[in-house]
Amino acid sequence: MNNIFIIGGTSGIGYALAAFYHEQGNRVGVCGRDLGKLTSELRFDKYEANVVDKEGLANAIQQFVGEGTLSLLINCAGSYAEDVAGMISYEQAVAMLQTNIIGAINTLEIGREMMQHSGGQIVLLASISGILDYPTSSLYSKTKRSILQIADAYRRALRPLGIYITSIAPGYVATEKLYALNQNDLSKKPFLVSEARAVAEISKAIAQKKTLHLFPTRMKWLMRLLSYLPKSLLSVLMYRKAKWMQASATS
């Protein structure tokens, strides 16, 4: 039985992954800022912790592991605000920077500390939007691109310790949060996949110890095709796309 801990496992993809790994016979712990999202009948070990608080997060994970070892640490926590087609507040910007970037570093550091003698695997959930590199991309996309780059740096440093790092970059996944952000209308989200499909993709990539997994396939090839465009043209296209999606969401 493996000890698996999922940060941001109280809802969405994190919760779905926790259920999957529990059904596979693993011991699963989850944490989040609001444990009220979880129903009492679940058999996960539940902890209230914020990915931004390294000490609090480390204490929660250590309490879960006890005298055992941590086999798999997955960070599904994330913060989002659209800032391409409009302004975002200072609080939203800070939340994205702290949760997405500092949270990734905290996860990697805690994983390093707990797995340095036993080995293990650390998984960071980013976004396929982080694949594209152009000046006017959103702050959200830049934080997700930063996660991929930070993972690359840690991967080289931690591999000699037997610690594998897997970066996951999904496209649109039909979570409750995505529905809420789009007034329950996901008709404008290309190549949308279900939570079940996302769990299948992510768990397979983890089992194969992939360094980077992008899905769905059609979205992956679209993003790679767009990456060949001049950055000035890409900036215009992506801005118009953001405005169109914003208008669709508010109409």
C-alpha cells in the first residue's frame, strides 16, 4: 500500500484523483483550505492546509505519513483570474503568484525533504496554456509556464536522489469550478474532456513516470502549431480569442 498525498484534493481533479487512488487500494491523504467541501463518509485522511504555507503543509503531510514513507505527492492547487481581456485586482494577482508559483516550490521542497532517503514521485498540475511563450500572455498562463520551468530545474537536481518529477499540462477539464467560471456554459471550450478522462490521462502519465504530459491530443498539437507563429501574431490571436470568450461568457 502506497502513501499518496494530494494537495488541493478537496474538489475538482484533485478530488477525482484521490478517489481513484483510494479505489486502487492506496492510503490517500488530501488537504485544502476548506474541508467543508468533503463529505464525511469519505475514507481519505483530511487536513486543512494552504499550499502557500510551507510549514503548515509540511506538518499536515508528515502527520499523514507518520513513521512510513511518502510514495507520491501531487499538487492540484491552483488560482485563476483572467487578465488578458480585462484588469484584475492586486489581490487576484498575488493569489495567482503565491498559489501557483510559491505553491509549486513548496511542494517540491517538501517532497525533496521527505523523499530524499526513500525516493518517490512529485507531480505538479500546470496547464497547457503554459506551453505558449509570447509577451502578452495572461499572468495565469505565465504562472503555469513558470511551474513547468521550475519542475525542469528540480527534475535535474532531484533525479540522483531517486525522486521523479512529472508535470501535467491539461487543456479544458469539465470540473465544477470551470462550470462556475463560465456560467455553466462550456460550449466555447475547445476539446473539452471529462474529469474521468483527465484522471485516466494523469494516472497513466504518473505510472509511466513521464516528465511532461499534455492532453488532450488535439489540443496538444494545436498549441504546438501555434507556437511556431510569430509572437506578435500569436499575441493578437490570443487576445482576440480571450475577448471573444469573455463576451460569450457574459452574454
